[in-house]
Amino acid sequence: MPLLDLSRQYRAIRDQVLAAVERVCTSQHFILGEEVAALEHEIAAFTGASAAVGCASGTDALWLALLALGIQPGDAVLTTPFSFLASASAIARAGARPVFADIDPDTLNLDANHARTKLETSRRIRALLPVHLYGQCADMDALQPLADEFEIPIIEDAAQATGAAWRGRRAGSLGVAAAFSFYPTKNLSAYGDAGLVTASNPEYAEHMRRLRSHGSAKRYYHEEFGSNSRLDAIQAAILRVKLPHLETWNSERRARAANYDRLFKEAGLASGKGSGPVRLLHTPPHACHVFHQYVIRATRRDELRAFLAERKIGTEIYYPVPLHLQECFAYLGYREGDLPQAELAAHEVLALPMFPELTEDEQSWVVTSIAEFYS
């Protein structure tokens, strides 16, 4: 059983996808154009943002947002150490310095109390970049007051959280800008690399449109240095097919997450916080989680993963090395022990099979296998 089986989704929407690809091929307009503009409009409406800008990847989306908001060499940006590399590498790519604050052990999202400590001790921090990890929004009730107090913008890393919400407001509308990834494993996925940035201000969006096209608003006239980060029309057309299905798919992910929770508790593996070999992550009542991944914290994690692999049950570790301990960030001077919650999580987290078409029997087999391992 794989961690993710996209073939089941494809079978359900195959005719729509092929028709969309044929539409683009017939148009012979493969880069940006009407398909991308339509997707931008639809995603902006879906998230509640003022505008959206399609680009080549979620990594580029972060970089575009940082540059459009004026982040430059000499600045620092505060983010989480427990995320994919791009969350921090985009900061470095903009010429700024990543500053890491530790995570909340219950959600694995950025801890606002630790963020406050960093903000109080560094005058160079010019933006706050929380990650909506695994499909759950960071604690915006705690982070937005920090941003207001220190007069810095929030840039959302919403790469894993299309459709997630906090108190009814969707990811992509919670900060001044937000980066999305449509990498094939995401809950809203393209058939290749693709990304998008939402913005609260149309002027930011126009700046990002220039930056994605070599700093040019008019062909061959360049106001600044940018990049080649344009979204393919075929990927936009495929995403437009999928977007109307997303709320249903996200609802099905939440149902499967609830079923996992029930199965783990019934098996006696997670009867309470920290009281069993499996620890379930917390979802606050005012968060709408989309479960891009279903992740547990497990004792003897690596042994468990090997056991499940023998049974051909796919799993993954997101993430085995926190960002502050990655070799590429050695110049920042962090040491093991500096961010203990992120470091402990890296030794315990395990992602289990999660996709809308996952069956109850398959979930039962996963949890039964885990129970047998711990028995």
C-alpha cells in the first residue's frame, strides 16, 4: 500500500484532464496566457485573497513573495526549523538571513512564544514566515499580534495547505502574501512543478508578475532583475480541473484522519497525550485541517518504519533533519540542542498513507500492523 496513490484520483477525472490538455494543445499557447490568468482568478476567489500570481514552483513562490515585500540583503526573516528546505532557502536566496524559532510539540507548527523571544532579541527581523505544516494553519491568533506589535508582515508558507483555514479564513488570505505549491504530492496537485502566490495588495501582485518574467512588465524592457518562473498553461489547465473537487477531497481527507484517530485509540496505542507509543498531533477547534499528510509521533520510529516496509506499507519522514542542523545552514551557527522540540520531532514523526480514496480496510491494516509491532 503506497503512501499516496494518485492513479485512483486520475481514474475519476481522466476525461476532464485530457480535455483540458487538448484545449491547451489546440490553443498552442503554452506559457502563461488565458489558462494561467483564469487559474489566478479562481485561486484568489477560493482563498479570499486580493490577487494571485502563478509561477514555476512553490519554492519560487516564496522567493517572489519575499522580494515583492522588500526583503533584501542584511535583513532577517523568522521562520520554523521544522519544514521543507524551501521555507528557509528562499530567505537565503533573497539575500536575507533565516532566524529559526522552535515549534509547538502538539501541532509541530511555529511556537509563538519562542518567536517572540527571537523578535525581542533581533532588530534585523523584517518578516515572519510561518509554515502551515502538513495542512494545518499555524496559530494565527498568536502570530498576528506579534506581527502587529513588531510591525512586520506575515508571509504564509501555505505549500501544504490549499483549502486549510483558521477561524473561517482560508490559508492565502491570512498574511500579506502566501506561497502555494502544486507539486504532484500536494492535496491540490499539478502533473509537474507548479506554484502560486496570493497577495493582499494588487501592487504586490504586479511586482511579482514582473519578477517571474525577468523583471519585465513589457517584453524586452526590464525594470529590475527577476527570474524565469512562469507557470505552464497545461499545468494551470489541469489545476483548474481539480480545483472544483478540492473541498470534497479535503473533506474526505479529514474523514480519514478522524478514522485513523479512532483506530489508534481503539487499539490502545494513543489513549492520551504521551501515554502510549503513538502520539497524535493536535488540531485546534478553530483550525480547518486539510491533512496533506497524516503524521504521528512514534517511539522506535525507525524500527516501526522498517516493520511497515516489510508489509509493503508506504511511509515517509517529514522531516528527518531540522533546518537549523542542515549542512547548508551551518554558517548560521546553530548547534544541536538549540531548538529541542524540532530536534525531538525529527526523531519521532512518521507520515502514514493518506489520500481521499484510501479505504477503511487499508487504514485498519495500517493500524493493526502498528499495533502488532508494539505488541
